[in-house]
Amino acid sequence: PPPPPPPPPPFFFHPHPAKRDAQESRGLGDVYKRQKLNLRGKKREFLTNIGKNLNLLLPTEANTSTISDKLTAIWLSPDEWMIITNDLVKKDTNEYQLNELLFNDISKKNLGAVIDVTDQFVQLEIKGKNIYEIFSAGSPFNFNEFKDKKGSSAQTILNHIDVIVHNK
């Protein structure tokens, strides 16, 4: 048998250890996507259709989120939300039933906008005792109350990069 692959460098990122493919690694581990949709709308019918289609109420309070067994909804503004699938999707797929369903029920009926932003955002899950102190060093956002509230979210700048931070 061939010799085992060399160990990854110290900065190697493992998004999910059981799902990493060492043979195809690109320095940051393989990319396993979560579908991300940006939703915009104000109409009552928009909120009703989203609730029925997703079986999830969109958060209405600033900097909060709602979570179901399949989806997470993050409040971005009074008329804007980010929907993220909780399960990983195949890395080589661009077919998403959720996008098609919402596009047909929302965008085609002029109730709001549904935009697939899956490939426009990178999602990192970062854990650690002092993570918010590290974030505070590179961001104008005050994380003092944020770090104690599960489900809180914020759009801010982190070392000159626009980020959305979600406290699961």
C-alpha cells in the first residue's frame, strides 16, 4: 500500500473531522457548503409565505436569530434575513430545492426577493474561551452583551472585512 499522506500544517482547518478528505485538501480543508439565501421583503404575504414554506418564523427583533431542525434565520435588517441550512450540502452541487421553492412563491409573485448567496459567503465555526475578546480587538462592535445571548447575531467589520457573527 502507498504511504499515508503527510500530516496537515498547523494552520489546517477541519470544518468537520469526519467529513474531511485529506486527498483533496486545499490547505483549509475541503469546502462543505451550507446553502445560504438572502431574503428581502416587507409585505405581510411575504412573511406568511416564508413561514409556511420554511416552517420557521423569521426573527423580527434586531440582531437575533431563529433556529429549526433544518434551518437558521438570521435578522440582518427590518426587511432582510439570511437563511442558512443546518445540514451540509454536497460540495459540487448548485441545485437547491429551497431556493427554487422560495423563488417561485416569493420573487415570481413580487412579494419580495430571494437571492442565493451560498457561494458568496464563507462560513467558519470558531469556538474558544476568549473568542469575543479576540473579535473585539479587530472590530468596533461591542461584544459584551452579545457573547452571553445565545441566538444573537450582528453585522460588523472584523479587521476590515464585512462579517456576520452568529452566537449559536
